[in-house]
Amino acid sequence: ELETDVCCLNPKYGHQGEDGLCVYCGSVPPTWSPWSPWSQCNTLCREGVRTRSRKCQGFSQSECTNYKHTLEMEPCNGTCWDPGWDTWLPWSSCSVTCGVGVRRRVKSCPSAVECSLVCSEPLEETGPCTDRSVCPVHGGWSGWSRWSDCSASCISDVIVPIRHSVRSCSRPAPSTDTLPPGNACDGPSRKEKACSELPNCPVDGKWGLWSPLGPCSVTCGAGLQLSNRVCDSPAPKYGGKYCDGPKRQRTRVCFTNVHCPVDGVWSEWSQWGKCTYPRGKRVINCKDIVGQQDRDRRCDHLSFNGSICSGEMSNDRLCYDVHNCDVMGNWDGWEPWSLCNPTCGKSKRTRKRHCEPDFSQKVDTFFGEMLLDCADHKDGDSESQPCLNVPPCS
């Protein structure tokens, strides 16, 4: 029970190794341990082998003579070398009642307990047997045929097309001349599936019934009553055609014997009058004096207690009388260049600018045609430039 280092302080002592054998310490010469007992035969029946072993005890195991000779082996026979099977039992009945079948017989395992692992199941043999009766032939299905084409090319609202596959009870066909006759095949001979991948069938539209006549469109004079029908019996879908002909509408003229009121309607505004001084007959032409212009309109067609026109019958605006007056102006910006003209040969493009009056007064308008004069006339009111690399005229 001492530590290894403490034990080995006395070279005459040893210690127990992990394998349970004594390991000597110090300078004691290495010696072989005694041989272990022979092991069990490695088979329960027939010929096998058994082994025994030894170890080199000492400080250096390699110093033992023939130090690799640690294991010995010899042949042996298992305890169940002669299983001692019991006698065969009688043959069983034939596996069929007609034609060729098989029969079997068995014999039991030996009774020794140690041999039960060798013989876990009884020994069995089989042999052929015949029965002179003619066996019935039971029917067998053939393979399924390929799926047929769909029963239609599109899916309607009522019917979904199907495809089918069939098989026959012919591999083999059931016998009819045996007793008993052969059994027919079990199961269906036809199977079906829906052609759900097909498009929907187009549905052409048809007109529905006419609606009852509606109310009169007016409460006086002559009006109309309308009746409609809709393309909804059925409505077109899935690419079907709309109902033949335009969307029809029936009308009937029914009279109220009441004359309808006629509301007044404004006429167009008259032309603006001359620009004059508001009071008196003062002349303001070409002068920096504000004048006034008037215009009016009429309420026409008012009758049968209709409504009078709403709004003003006349209005006015401030103005300056500039008719035939010399007015200084300024050039406005140039317009964008025109396109090249003509499109072949010698071609050019042009642009214009306008002389606009230089007014600073904030009034509604200026009355009359002015004689405009822009101070800088050297560039004129238009200019042009040639278009380059124009293709020649053919």
C-alpha cells in the first residue's frame, strides 16, 4: 500500500503493477512470471485454439531472455464437438393442394446446456412434393396503359375534361376450366384524372332582359324614358365575345303638357367703348391721363317665368388713349431660331424680336394702335444665319 518511490527504496521489495502482477524494484535481475492458466477454447464446437501468457518481472523487461515470448497457443476442440442432434421429425404436409410444392422436416437441438449457443434454432431440410390435382390459375393485372388525351381542349364552367388509363386481367387470365376456377383480378381496370392544366373555355356574352322604362327625363315639355339591357346572361369571360351589336338602349317620347320655363341667357359682351375722360369731354389722347372704357351685355330668351340672368349687365375698366400716338419702346428678347429652310441646297434659319411699349403705369389696358419706336434700329426686328453642310438638292 506504500507509494512506489518509498517501496523501491529497499531493492529487495517490489510493488503491484496496474495489471495486478508484482513488479520488482532496484537491481533485482528480471525474471519471467509463471505461465497463466490455459484459456477456454475459442469455439464451442469443432476445432479451435486456446492461449496462455506470461510477463517479464523486473526493472527492465527487455533484459529477460527471449523477452518477446509472452504468449503461447495450441489447438483445442469445443465441448460441443458432437452436437448430438435428435432424430428427424416426420415430413410436413405438401405446401400446395395441386401442382408442385415443398415439404419440410426438422430435428431438435442437443440437450447440453453449453451447446445451446451453437444450436439456437432446430435443424431443418426441405424437399419437393406434388399433387395430381390441376391448380386454378388466378388472374393478374397487365401494366397500366399510357394516359389518353384529354376529353376536351378547355375547361368549361360545368365540365372538367379528364384523361384515363386502363389495364386488363390478362397476365395471366384467370382459368375457367379448373375446379375451382381461377380468381379474377382484384381492383379497378380504369383510372382517371382531371386535366386541370388546360385553359378555361371562352364564354361568349349574351344580352340580359330589358329593364323597366325609367322616369321621364323632364318635368315639362317633351322628354324621354329609357330602358337598358346588360350583356350579363352570361357576361363574356376567358376571352369570349361581347354580345352581338352595340349596347342597345330603347327610348320612348312621353309629353307633359306643361311648357317649361325658359331661363335668361347672357349675350356676348359688346366691344369696349372709346377710352374717354370720366367726367366731361376732356381730350386724353396721347396724354398721361387715365380714362375709362365701358361695355355691356343682354339677358336674352327669358320667358315662361324663367329665371333672370345672374351677374352684371355692364362693367368698365381704366385705360389710356394711345391711338396713333408715338410711343417709345424696348426690344424684347429674341425668339428661338427657326428650323433650316429649305432642307437642301442654300438653307438658312431666322429669328425675330418685338418692339414692346415702355409703360410703367399700372392700368388695365391701353386703347388704340400705337406708333411704336424702338431707339436702336440697327439690328432690326429679325436676323438670319446660313445652315452649314446642308445636303445638295437632287
